[in-house]
Amino acid sequence: MKKSLTRFIVFFAILSITGLFFSSNSYSQSVLQIKGSDTLINLVQRMAEVYMNKNPDKMIAVTGGGSGTGIAALINGKCDIANASRLMKDKEIAQAKEAGVDPRMVIIALDGLSVITNASNPVNKLTVDEIGKIFRGEITNWKALGGKDMPITLYGRQSNSGTFIFFMEEILKGDYSPKMNRMNGNSQIVESIKQDVSGIGYVGVGYLKEAKGITAIKVASEYGGYYSSPLDFSDLINGKYPIIRSLNQYVNGSPKGFTREFVTFELSEEGQKIVEEEGFLPIPDKYVEMNKNNVGI
């Protein structure tokens, strides 16, 4: 009951901001607005729920739409915090400066970006190069990888997704196949691959925590290398898994007030425990220092 009430508060906060309820500017200023990355949405919603349970006078609205959506909202003054599973682009930073916004990055978690297939697919390990060739459309049949003689079906994200951009730049190093199915979120990719024996896609590791009917592919940096799983936290911590990225938030300048309070909570021992519970990695010491330098927290 308590969890349901909290979720209602999040929804109520969203309604208030969009003007369906209270139109008072003083009221809307008491609501922390967070927008952006689909990869981060479940994690940040959970943090918001815990924070609001501890601070019932506070309201936090957390919505998705992709990293690009969140960054644009920060630049346009439509949110307090932008969730982003990628770094801001140079042109976005320039746009922010033109708008009088000083974008500063906070890293709140690490993600072992995961390549997934249907559980009935016998192919359970790939190199980074093979993954790139698959998503560029250069390998089109599972038989070429030691699997069944069936065409490969690709599932990825929309172009406004930070995950879409990160995967393209770091793994494909080229363009996606035009045949890739572009999905609106991680959950859609997981559900699609559960139903498609020939499917392959990529999702944040947190979306594998309770997922059934799929395989998290073991990945090696090169042929003959060590194949590691994103579900093996020791491999993630030791850097053996080759597809690791930071999960970020952007704020305008050094955060103050409610924004600072919530970011401080996210980076606290309690907040980082939630990061682990949601299937992601807490930030290591080097990122703790980076956050202090960037935003003083």
C-alpha cells in the first residue's frame, strides 16, 4: 500500500507540473523534475520513492523519453536534473551555454551494457567485433556464428536514446543496419526477444535482474580473449567485461536546495545500495572524486 501511494505521489507531481492540477508557480517550484534516460528511469524512480518516503513533504517527478530528451529539457529550463546514459555532445554544451545553462555532470552508477538473445538460441558468447558486424548488418544469419540456420533479427533503441548513441560509437563504430527494429525502451527490447528466437538486442544490465527467457551474452574484447558476463559483478568491477559505461545526471551549475539534497542522497551509502539492488554498479572512488570536483558533492 505504501509503495502504491508513493507511485501515486510521483504521478500526481507530474500532473501538477503539466498544469492538469495546481497552476501556482510557487507550488511547481517545490517539485523536483527529472527527465531523460530510459536506462536510468527505474533506478531513479526507486531512489525517488525511498527519498519521498523519508521526506513526505517533498515531491519528485521522474519521466523518461531518452537521454536527448532530458538534456534538451535541462537546456530549455524544463527540468532540474537530466538523466543521461551518454555524455553531452559538444553542440549540446554550446546550446546550453547560449541559453545561460552551465551543465555539470554527476555520475551516479556504472552499467555493464548487455547484449541479449532468446534463451533457446545456442549462441551464448560473442566478440565485440562480431557484435559490431551483427548490428551493422554484415552478419545476418546465426549459422555464421555457430548457431541455427536462421536470419538474425535486430532490436535496438531510437536515435534520441543515449544507449543508441553509446552502442553505435563504442561498439559498431559505424551505422546501424536499416533493418534494425527501433524500440522505445529497454523493457520493450527484453519483451521482444523473449518472443523472438532469432532476436538480439542490447539493454542496461539492470533490466536483466529479474528477466527470464533471455540470455546475457558473454563478451570478449577480441578473438581468443576472455569471455565475461555482465551478470558477473566481479568481472564488471575488475573491468574484464568490455562494455561498461557511466550512468550520468546533468544539473545546471553547482546544485542547490532540493536538487542538491536529492543528488546527495543518490551518492550516499543508502543511495548507492539502491544502485546495487537495481542491478547496476555503485561508483568507484575515482568517480567520487570527479563528482566532488564537478558539483561539490
